[in-house]
Amino acid sequence: MIRYSFEGKVVIVTGAASGLCRATLEAFVRAGARGVVADINEEGGRSVADGLRDAAGEAMFIRTDVRDTKSVDDLVQRTVERWGGLDVLVNCAGVGVHKTVVEMTDDEWDFQVDTQQRAVFLTCRAAARQMIAQGRGGRIVNFGSTGGHVGRVRAAAHGTSKAGIVHFTKVLALELGPHNITVNVVGPGLIDIRGISNAFSTNEYAQRFANEVPLGRLGRPEEIANTVMFVATEEASFINGHAICVDGGYSAGKLSIDGPHRTVHAPVSADRRRRTPGGVGHPTGPAVARSVVPGHGNLIN
Ligand SMILES: NC(=O)c1ccc[n+]([C@@H]2O[C@H](COP(=O)([O-])OP(=O)(O)OC[C@H]3O[C@@H](n4cnc5c(N)ncnc54)[C@H](O)[C@@H]3O)[C@@H](O)[C@H]2O)c1
């Protein structure tokens, strides 16, 4: 197990009242960080901060609505007033409105995109202004999702906002690099958050999802927290503007579709046949011809 040290570092994790955000914040605090639980859920957020302090960690809760400029600016200001600076921002807060495009209302679209995309703009801007003023660099890690890389039915708003976060992160990495502030995305696959969140999918969906993961299982919260923490270390100082999927290989491709059962010959024009010594147009011509399954013609699947 990697033992990270964030002794004395000030870390804000949005959404840390629950789920992966909570697991990530708790891991930072166990590694010595002073952690801010920034969440709209007052009861849950206070309980996480209290639990960490009971275990001798340094943590505080600041009620925050990540969609609201004033709330986000206050979050950074109060953090700095209490602990003198800000070293790491983790943007994790999220919601899930899962509907097809034709079913979705304007308000549902705005709710999803504001919470996951506008929020990332607001929090990054507030944190970056502070980090630039401090002049000692910093780390920003934005939560993406495999849903931002791979299309899924009923996930247009979610996936669009997460894909937008990837692009936003690239631009911000360009802008903040000269200040030695790195900005990256960690994109989880489906993670088993039963016990730490109410947001877990049905077992049936989880099983179908796991069947599409090359490693054959869901992820564990600590696998996400470990990656976020690594990106936030000094050792990760040259990783910038990158989106890391932590998904067991899910976004690498479609596991349920294997290689072609039938192979296509590129049609070789009469003109090319004449120009190519040996009469076969493309160097792969003979190999392709050998690999064609007899009787299956030239169709692609
Ligand atoms: N769980 C997964 O399998 C999974 C997969 C891919 C990506 N993610 C991403 O990880 C992050 C955490 O997801 P989770 O599954 O742990 O969800 P979760 O619901 O357990 O946690 C989300 C937290 O965000 C908070 N939040 C919501 N709206 C907010 C607002 N306006 N202001 C402040 N806080 C707000 C909630 O109160 C909650 O504590 C999200 O960004 C999600 O998209 C999760």
C-alpha cells in the first residue's frame, strides 16, 4: 500500500458528505491533511467532519452549494481564514439525472450540468485565484467519469458535463501551468459505494456493468482515492492536463464485441491492380485473403 503524506496541506473536497468524495477526503485527512468537507448536505457533511476529528484528524465542514458563486467564493475565503492557505482542490460533488434526451426537462438538464460543470468552473476559478496569490503552486483534481468518454443511454446530461470537465481541465492546465498549479481529471468507472452513499445503482445494472469491465468487477472507493491522492502529490509534478480513467479498462473498448469474424478486402481497383507488381493492390492483400473465413464474403460486422 502506498503511504501518502499530506502533513499540513490544506485540501478542499466538494461533495465530501457522501460516497467517493467522502472516501477521498477521509483518505487525505488520514494522510495528515487539513480537510474541508464542502457539501450542500449539512447533516451528512457535519457528521463526516465530526467523525474525522474524533479520530484525531483535522477537518471542518463548510456548507457549500457548488452551483453558487458566492457560496464557492466563501468556501475558499473561510478555508484560508482558518488554515492560512489552500494546497489542493478536489472537485467531486455530483448528481445523477438519468433520462433519455426526449424525456428530459430544461430544469433537469440545468440541474445536472450546473452541478457538475458550472460548479467546476466556479470552484476552480476561486481556488486558482487563491493559489496564484499564494505563489507556491497547487493541485486541482476534477472528478470526471467514464460517462464523459463513453456514450451511454440516459446519460446525455451527465456525460456531456463530464466530457466538458475534461476539456475545461485541459484549458485550465494551460493557463495555470506557469503558476506551477497542475489540473487533472480522475474519471471513475462504476464503483461499489454501498455503505457510503445512497447513490448506488441497482444490483442488476452493476452486474451488467461489471460484465463490460475487463477486470470483471466494480471498482473500490479506495482505488479512486489513491489515484486522486497520487495526482495531488509532489511526485506527480509533471502530470498536467490529463484525464485518467480508473475503470478496470472499461473505457478501453467494448468487451462484449470481439474481433471481426469476417474480414473485409478493400476493393482493389483495376487501375491499382495494373500499377502494383504481383497484381495485389495493398501489402496486406494476401494476408487478408488468407484470413477470410470461407463462405462469409466481404461483409464487415
Ligand atoms: N459512484 C460511481 O460509481 C461514480 C462513477 C463515475 C463518476 N462518479 C463521480 O464521482 C463523484 C461522486 O459520486 P458518488 O457516486 O460518490 O455520489 P454521492 O451522491 O454519494 O456524492 C455526491 C455528493 O455531492 C453532493 N452535492 C450534490 N449537489 C451539490 C451541490 N450543489 N453543492 C455541494 N455538494 C453537492 C451531495 O450532497 C453528495 O454528498 C461524482 O462527481 C460522480 O459523477 C461516481
